[in-house]
Amino acid sequence: MVIPAKNEENFLPKLLASLSMQDYLHSRPTKVYVADAGSTDRTVEEALSFHDRLDITIIPGGLPSVARNNGARASQSTFILFLDADIELKDPTLIRRAMRAMRGRQLHCATVNIACTSTGLRDRILYSASNLAQHLSTWLRPFGTGMFLLVDRARFEALGGFSELALFAEDYDFTRKISPLRFAIIRGEAHTSNRRFQKTGHLGMTWLFLKTMVNARNPGHFQKSHDYWTTRPEQPLTRRRYYSRG
């Protein structure tokens, strides 16, 4: 389980508390890697405070693609669950059901719907539209969000992991390579805040989403930041693939 994080002291504890309630983690030991990109707040301390409930390890992070790959390298599990630091899993059966689907249906990748905890109508409408688009994508070229992305390690490595050239939408860039026959959206939700809309604006996020769908086959699109990051992790971008250890 891999969680990229930078200055997430306000959100990460909510995710970790929800993970500690997952019945799957109660039945078998699971490593939780928090890939920290040099946080200057109490992100690391907050993560380690859950050591009595979760098997937490802090590893170096960076840009999301780098942080996710670092966690995947550290993990030894057959399946890897990537989570964003600002979500909550309120259904305690979600991970268990997702794992069962991965094994039973021999999936390469699975995700869930995204629910917004905000009461704002526009927030809810846009996340609902995103969920609809995600479901429609499963017929041709799937996309899943890094908020909750469960992958088969063997297929992940075969695809080279997340492109570390990606400055934006590395999750979309990766999942578009998955066969629709081996991709599924599990019944359930990951709950998140509306901070992405607060930072980029509703129209801005909608425009980025549509532009990304149009440019799904254009690698150069993902190698631009599109001004999405207000503060980037202080780690140089490396031209390597997931499995490179040099």
C-alpha cells in the first residue's frame, strides 16, 4: 500500500484512521508506505503515530509518479494499492472486496468511484460527471484515479510503472495502457475533499480533464505541469522507468 504525501498533516490522519478500520488489514499484515516529499509540517509524525494500528514505513517521495514508484519498489506484495493522502475509505469492506475481485476476475487494475465530502452542488456534480466518464472509459480505454488504484504487480512492472517524466495525471497516463478486459470499477467510494476545485477552480479542473481525455495518446501532454502544482516536491525529475534501479 503506497501513499504519496507532502504537507498532509490535516488529511493523512483521516485516511490512516479509515485504513485501520478495514477488515482486510485486520485479517492479514499489510505494509503501508508513506512516500514523503520533504514535508515541513507534521506529516511524518502523524503517520508514525499510527504504528500501533498499521505497519507504517516512511520512504522518500517526490513528484507523485516518483513517490508511487518508490513505494512499489519497496513493496513485496502481489498487488499494490496506491492511495492519495487526502481520501477516506468509509466502507470497511472496500479493500477486501477489491482484492477478491482482482484475484477472482484476474484483473490487472481496479479502482472505485470518488465521492466528495463537500456539500457544494458544483463539487458533487463534477465528481459525478468524472465517475460517469470513468465508467464509460471501461469500454475502450480505461482510466482510473490515483486516489484509489489497485494494480497487479506483474502487469505494473511489465508496463514500466508510472512514467517519471509525468508532471501531471500520471494515474491517467498509466491506466490508459490497461486492457479494458482486465480493468474494473469496484462498487464503493473513496471520499475526498473539494480542495482540487478550490486550488484550480471548477472551470479550470473541467478544462484540464477534457484536455487530458483528448490528449490521452500524447505523452507530451503528461510531461507538462499545466500549472496544476502550486508547490512541486523538491526532487529532480529522473528519466527512468519503474524497474530501473541504476
